[in-house]
Amino acid sequence: MNDFVDRLSSAEPTPGGGGAAALCGALSSALCNMVCNLTTGKKKYAEYQPEIDELLKSIPKMTKHLMDDIEKDAEAFKPLAKAYSLSKDTPGYSDIMEAATVNAAKAPLEITRDIYALVPVIERLSVIGSRLAVSDVACASTILKAAIESSVMNIYINTGSMRNRELAISMNIEAKNMVEDTVSRMDAVYSEIMEALWKS
């Protein structure tokens, strides 16, 4: 973690916002896994045990995907960084830039999809998770919201330069829909938990 923060603080182009967004998603996922671990085996939540068992299998995979996304995002940016250093007189310059830009936009789109996959998990844990860990579900919800709102910025900055406007618009619409849905649903989770805690 310290190494990542040091690299993020440097003048190097990677890791950057995409990697930071993926890390936030992984932290949210890890919190979800913690809530499951604090819930499993408890008699009070026995009726939800089959769901908790399934989540304890699926959530670590989601966390790993998001951690892997950090490096994937950095790798996807390398061709674009190299393309930026080329002279505009380079043969095929326009096509090289387009291919690199599309590739750089696809990586954060994948990160956004991986982040979005956690939305129903957090919603469900707000219902079936241990009440002793409900504040952690709220934390997971607000971190996930920050993760997805951050991730899409790395899509938009690249799609704005793409010549293939049909593809760019398609990617933007998919990203926008995921963000709006996530924000709405995670705000609802956060508000419900906060209200419950204030009343307790």
C-alpha cells in the first residue's frame, strides 16, 4: 500500500486516477467481505447463512479483479503515453493515436463495470449483514460511490479524443448509466443506515 501511494504521488503517469478508483473499489469490496465474516455462523442471522456463504465465495474474487485492475489500467495507458511522444509527422500517426486512445478508454470502462458489480452486494448486506457492522456497509457504499465517480473520469477524458464517435458515445452512455444507478442506490443505502444509527 505504501509503495502504491508513493508511486501515485510521483510525476509518473501511472498509477493514476484509474488505479486509485480500482483501489477504492477493492477497499469497498474488502469491507463487504468483512461484514460477511462478522455475520457468518451467527444464530441471529441463520436464515441468511446460505446467502452469506455464497458472498464469501464471490466477494474475494471481486476484490481480486479490482486489485488486478490497478495494473491493467497502468498497462493500458502505456501505449497512449508512447503515442503522445510521437511526432505528428509519424506515418500512421492518426491511427496509432486512435488505437491507443480506445485502448486507454476500455480499461477504466472495465474497472467501472467491476465496481458496479458490487452495488447489489452492498444493498443486500445492508439487509442481511450483522447490525454490529452496519456502519461498515455504509462506509462500503460511500467508498464505492467515490470509486465509480472517479473511474468514469478516466473514460471520458479518453473518449473525448476518439475519432470513432459512435463507439465513444456508446462507452459514455454505458458509463453514465452505471454511475447514475450506483449513486442513487448507494445514497439510499447510506441514508437508510445513517437514519437508523441516529435513531438507535
